[in-house]
Amino acid sequence: MLLSVLIVVGIAVAPAAVRLIDFGVRVGEGAAAEKAVAPFYIAPTPAPGPAAPGTIVRQEPVVGAPQGAIAWRVLYHSTDVDGADTLVSGLVIAPDAPAADGTRTVVSWAHPTTGTAPRCAPSSGIAPFVFIEGLSDLLAAGHVVVATDYAGMGIAGPSSFLIGATEAANVLDIARAARGIEGIGAGNRVVLWGHSQGGHASIFAAQRAARYASELAIAGVAVAAPATNLGALLSADIGDVSGVTIGAYAFTSYAQAYSSRLPNDPLTTILTPAGAAAAPKMAELCLLGQNSELHTIANPLIGSFVTGDPTQAPGWSQLLAENTPAQAPLTAPLFVAQGAKDTLVRPEITAAYVAAQTQGGTAVESHVLPDATHGTVALDAMPYLMKWMAALP
């Protein structure tokens, strides 16, 4: 069982039996603590009033942190797509040696898709640290690592799946939150690092940082297999089980967040009757641990999920465009890793984004890894990423 989980997240186990044992220990610790964790994700009563984004409402130590590190689960203020105050959960991990205030770079990790329901939040799982790709390398380099769950996961609330403005705020505000934990040295210098959905979140955070969190100095943005063209990705993937699953997550998320901009009963305007009935059920299931249930629902819908092209449908096409990262150049250096064997985020779609950024003048370092898949690309890219980060001004 442990081996299968390691393979899912792309950790190379053959040469690293010690890592497997360490993983097992941490899973055991996390499993023992999991039931005790649940109350952390119950919203405070009475509900706290609005506060500055990044303000911590609640924090507690987390067991099972990597050797030489200390970690906290946090509940912090952020904002949603409409700019409204919302509570979001996540993790803050730091080297256990104390550091002077402001002396450590904060790496804000944006996770790939794990689901959209509250219980799918990575920070609430039995092994939350394992799924932060490159965590040990980043801690060894002396960085503070933060990992948002995204709004609607952990703490119950509307889904933020592939909603760029909400994801961006969540990613930036947990970097702000880290500065509220004494003794860890978290500063204003931030590197954004995300995989798949997290790449989408990281790019949006880079686009919005100057006006949303101007006190943060974004030193660089690094992405692995990022979701950079939602319409193209949806069109490419909708004919298989993964595409139906991701589509169900996205359509239900948008139907909630943008209800005032879509027709009544919005799912029925783009999905078949069977698809519209199934999508909300799928949105309650997590990719990890409930994959077979998702496949049971999604497989019969292959070829009969959507009623038309979402990129051409009134309302839906505009939302997909708004939540596709802009082609305008980024002001921070950009690192992009793409697996040549990725069948979910297609290499040609990532290549088009890299070309647009390069032509626009962004300082881009791009790596196409010939043997990497969607699941393995972030870990495969770590040697290149760490070298790139070390060279950032």
C-alpha cells in the first residue's frame, strides 16, 4: 500500500529504502493523529470578522515533519474571486533552527489537483508532507515552505478549482501568514512553485502579486506541467476518464462561483442530463482514496458528458478565458518543467505558453524531460529547479 502511494506521487523508491521507511513512519504518525485533526477544520464560532489577508486565525503543530524541520497547520484570512474575505487552511514548514526575522525566503507551494471537497485538502491527510514535491530539498536550502489547501478545501466553502483570482490570493496570503509565526525567519522574498493546477495558481499569483500583495518580492515563479490554456486542455482531455473528472470539478466550481453570470441551472446548459446529474457527485470525491469511485461514475460518461464545445458556449467560454493565464510577460523569472510523456497536460500546450512568454521578454528557463509523466515531472525537475533558484537575484 505504501509503495503504491509513493508511485502515485512520483517518488522514486527503488534506490531509497530509507525514504520508504521514513514515509511509513510519517504515515503511521499521521494516521494516529488524523481523527484529532478534524476539529481544526471546523470554522470558528462566532465567525471572525474580516481581517487583513494573511492574518492567522488558528495554528497548531503538525506531527511527522521531515527530520530537521518543524511544521504548523494554519487557518488564515484570504480573499475569493469577488474580493470577499474567506478563511483558508494550509501548512507552514520551516527548518527547526531559529532564524532572524525576514532572513528566509518563503517558497509558496501550490498543489496539483487532489479534489475539490473539504476532506480532499492535503493538509488534513495522513501524510501531508509527502505531497509537497521537493520539500526536503527546499528545507535543506534553508527556505520556509508554505502550502495552501485553496479555498473550499479543509474549511468548507465554495470550490475555488481553477479560479485564478482565488487561487492566487490563497497562494500569496499563506506566504504573508508565515511571517506571523515567530522565530522561523519568514521574509518578504517569495518563490512561487506549483504543479499542474498548482502551476495555474502560481502563474496567476505572479500576475496579481504587484497589485494584490505589493509588499511581497516575487523572486521567481516555477511551474511543472502547468494548466496554461484551459480551453485547449479541456478539449484535449474531455474524451477520457481524467478529462471527465477534471471537467466535473471545474464545471461545478464555476457554477457555484459564477452563478450570477451563468443561466439558471448552469450545469444543464453545457452537460448532458447524465453529466449534469453526475458532476456534483464527482465533486464530492477526492482523487486520492476515492479514485475507483470517480472512475465508476466517469467511465460511462466518456463521449456523452458535454453537449457542446465549452470554449464556444455562452458564459462558459468567457469564464474559461478569464481563468486562463494571460500571455502578457511576467515580471519575475519563470521556470517551466514539462514531461514529454504527459498525457494530461499536453506538451504542445505548455510549449505554446513558454514560446509566448519568451517572445514577450520574460526570463524563461524551460526543461522538457523526456521520460517524465504528469505525475513524476515535478520531482524529476527538482535538480534543475534548485539550481535555478540558487541563481535567482
